[in-house]
Amino acid sequence: MLDAVVVGAGPNGLTAAVELARRGFSVALFEARSTVGGGARTEELTLPGFRHDPCSAAHPLGVNSPAFRALPLDRYGLQWLHSELPMAHPFPDGTAAVLSRSVAETAASFGPRDAGAYRRLVEPFLPHWDTLVRDFMSLPLTALPRDPVTLARFGLAGLPPATWLLRRFKDERAKALFAGLVGHVIAPLGGLATGAVGLVFALAAHARGWPVPRGGSQAISDALAAYLEDLGGAVHTDYEVKRLDDLPPARAYVFDTSPTALARIAGFGDTYAHYRYGPSVFKIDYALDGPVPWTAPEARAATTVQIGASKDEISTALRAASREGRAPARPFLITVQPSIVDPTRAPEGKQVFWAYGHVPNGWSGDLTDAMERQLERFAPGFRDRVLARAVAGPAELAAHNANYVGGDIACGAASGLQLLLRPRLSLFPYHTPHPAVFICSSATPPGPGVHGMSGHNAAKAVWRRLRQR
Ligand SMILES: Cc1cc2nc3c(=O)[nH]c(=O)nc-3n(C[C@H](O)[C@H](O)[C@H](O)COP(=O)(O)OP(=O)(O)OC[C@H]3O[C@@H](n4cnc5c(N)ncnc54)[C@H](O)[C@@H]3O)c2cc1C
């Protein structure tokens, strides 16, 4: 009998499997698709030689993840590539606010009226970042906080809605950039703890940047899978699990799936019936004839570029998709241009470019024109560089990955208490009604993103249970 079977080879399933295997447990992993990776994959979606990331592309959470940092992933080919600036937020007048590795450079880009407020916001946390990120990503209670004082101070700053935190700033530059950071988890700015979301992304940039993996985000998944196999773990692809009986006998089962799918597979009835799925995204992968012609020079020097002219424009777009059930007329866009630092991603002189805007769950329209009108405001001539597009709305995203229910790329709405306490109100979110069945997907804390911490925390719950027995 195996010690553990893991279902789903996304970053969390792979991390859970690795964590168990490196502690001497026998592990087998089963993935529905023909390759490992889930939301961290790389494929030739458009033209030969153009290597696109259909899902994650920029990895502030990955490079800062305590779980990934403890694993020898560099030995398995993972190499983080950094652009001159981690992130830029251009404005229609051709200027830009930036997230730089340097707090001073970032603060200066906000202008004199907000530079001091920004420094006062982030500087107290930076010397404690390594313990803070570990404590924060281990909530609730998978590890005792190493620095409870800093964690409590972070809670005081971050638990209120981002709208409170934004009041510290006077001008649009800081407000728009910070509002955009909250948009990365598709949360409306007025939601509980959304201030913490913005703070985490800003601190991550100062601590270790927002890099892209050389070769694409598949490199993260391939490194985890190769390490797992070296540890004796087995990886089975093209194996969709529909019932627990589909799996070999094991002492523990760990699901990197949505709570809804887990309930169906394990016969948990309405255990997760309360669980809410959130808005989706409309994603376009572009093959370009050359770099994006950004007006702001800073945007040419950053792998990640946020597009939203003001805090209000971003807020209106987030509210339309998450609260009002309609696509925004002027979508807030997150864009990534990995090939400005990674020549392996596109033929010489060409670029891959990735952009998404937010749309309601299950939305069936086409956002291409609205997205490209936004891009043209900040990069006139963008459309002339397009060689090919691969477009994915909610239906395509859901068809590609069962965890994206209705196209929700966060595997559950990141709003209300569900941002922090998911998939149910419990101090033991990785446990399920069955003592041998666990859940480790981004439907568990610390939530969406490629960081493996849900997998790491769930594996801890599993190995504690296995050792008890
Ligand atoms: C368009 C897009 C852009 C994103 N951008 C970023 C980004 O830039 N940075 C970032 O950090 N994050 C980003 N994310 C989010 C990130 O990809 C996810 O949060 C992350 O992949 C979640 O990891 P996971 O392991 O929980 O689940 P997933 O990565 O979704 O993996 C789940 C796996 O389980 C498999 N599976 C599901 N059900 C079954 C079953 N019944 N049997 C067998 N296998 C099953 C699926 O096929 C899949 O491989 C993005 C996501 C999308 C879609």
C-alpha cells in the first residue's frame, strides 16, 4: 500500500507530493492532462518557436515562497530571470509609476507627495520579510508564528480593505499602482484584507523581485516533477480521477482539485456547497513582430506591466466583473512580456506577450477589442506588431483545467472571509470529512498563485496524520 496518492499535478499537488516523498513516504501522483503543471505550463500556442504561458507567467510569489526556496529546484533546471524593473504601471501621459527592487526608486516614481507615505508603509516590514512571508503563508496555524509581533502589525495594516490603505496616498500614481496590485487576486478594492494583498506583492518585489522562469513557467512544474521522480515518486499523466476507487490503495489521498470536484469524487455530499467561485479572466497570448511599443520607457524595462489609467478606472473594472456581472468597457489589464529577458521564448527579434482582463464567471463574450483599445492607449501601434493571437475566455480556461470552475482562475472567490479562510471556516482547512482525504489546491490558504504553499501546508497535515498512525 502506498503512503500517499496525490490527485492533480499543479504547483500545489507537485509540492505536496515532493514534501511527502522527501520525508520518506511512498507517493504516486495522478494528473488528468498529458503533461504536469496545471496553472504553470508553457506551450506553443500560436506560431512555431513562440513559447507561451497559458496561465501563470510572473512569479513574485514563487521566488519568495518558503516552500520553493527550501527545495533544490535550481538543480532541476529552474532559473529565475529578472528584468531591470519588476513591474511598471504606465499612465496615458507617457510617464509611469514602478515597483523597483529599491524602495527609494519606487517611492520617487510616486512623486514627492506620496514618497514618504510609501516608505512608511513598507519599510517597517522589509527587515522581517522572510519570517513574515513564512508566518503569513502558514496561516491558519500550520506553524506557530516565528515573529507574532510583526505578523500582528502586518494584520493591522493589511486586514482592512485596500480602500483604507489607499487613503494614505494623495496622488493618482501610487493609488493606481497599489489598486492594480489588489487586482492580481481579482478582489474588489473594498474587500476584507485586500490591503494585505497589495502589501504582499509590493514587499515581494522589494525582497526578491517579480521574475519569470527561464523557458517559461513549465520550468517550475518540470523541476518539481523531476525532483519527485528522483525521490522515488511516480507520476501518472492522462489519468483523470472520477472516483476514489480509481486510485490505488493508500494511507492518505491529497487532492489538488476544486472543493466541488473533491466532494463529487469522494462522496462528500454538500460539505462544500457554500463555497463560492469568483470572476474569470479573458486571456490573450500574442506572438509579436517586436517589443510592445510602450510610450513609457519604464514599461519597456519591466516583465510585468499593469494597465489602468487611475484607481477609479481599475476599481470600476474590478467591480463590473466581480459584482455587476458584466465585462468592463475599459478592462484593467495585467500583462507580461517574458521574452524581454528570455530569448528562448521567441524567434530572434520577435516577442511573446500575455495579457488578461477580468470578466464575470462563465462570461461568453469576446474582450479582444476592448483589451486592444486599452493597450493602444499606452502602446500606440501595438496592433501592428501582432503576428498571431491565442484567445481563452472562461469556457476555454475551464475546459483546460477542471480547477477553473466557470473560468475562475483563483479556484474560488477571493472575497470576504473566503480570501483568508477557505474552503471552509476551519483552523484545519486541509482536512476533509474523511480522515484519510486532504485538499491542497489554491482553494486552501494561502490561496491563488504559484507558490506551492497550499501543497506544503497540506503535506504537513498529511505527514502528521501518517506519523500518528
Ligand atoms: C490566465 C492565468 C494567469 C495566471 N497568472 C499567474 C501569475 O502570473 N503568477 C502566479 O503566481 N499565478 C498565476 N495564476 C494562478 C496560478 O496559475 C494558480 O493559482 C496555480 O496554478 C494554482 O495551483 P494549484 O496546484 O492549486 O492548481 P492548478 O495549477 O490549477 O492545478 C490543478 C491540477 O489538477 C488537475 N486535476 C484537476 N482535477 C483532476 C482530476 N479529477 N483528476 C486528475 N487531475 C485533476 C488539473 O488538470 C491541474 O493540472 C494564473 C492563472 C491563470 C489561469
